[in-house]
Amino acid sequence: MELAGFDLTETLNTLTEMISAWGLKGVGAIAMLIIGMTVAKMVRGSIQCGLGRTKLDPTLIPFLSGMVY
């Protein structure tokens, strides 16, 4: 099907090829982002807990744990 010099079939085929080529990479990138953020939150919580047991100024604990995150 062609509309004023625009081949719809060719465009759909190209789009399908692009989605199949880049789709898994995009899903993998999103999964890595979610996993990374989860691990960073766990590390930040551990840092906050560990620093909470020290004689460190309480205002520094959120700052330092935020820097680690």
C-alpha cells in the first residue's frame, strides 16, 4: 500500500525489524536500572544503620548515605 510516495508495508517491515533488534536491549536496560536502584537502596539503608550506631553528628548520616546512593 502506497500513500503519496509513502510505502506503508515497507515502513511496517522496517519498524518490526527495529523493534526486534532493539527491544530486548531496551528491556535489559530497564531491568538493570531497576536492579541497580534496588541494590543502591539496600546499601544506603545499611550505611544509615551502620552510621546510626556511631557517635557521628545525626545531620551527617542522611548526607553521607545520600552520597553513597
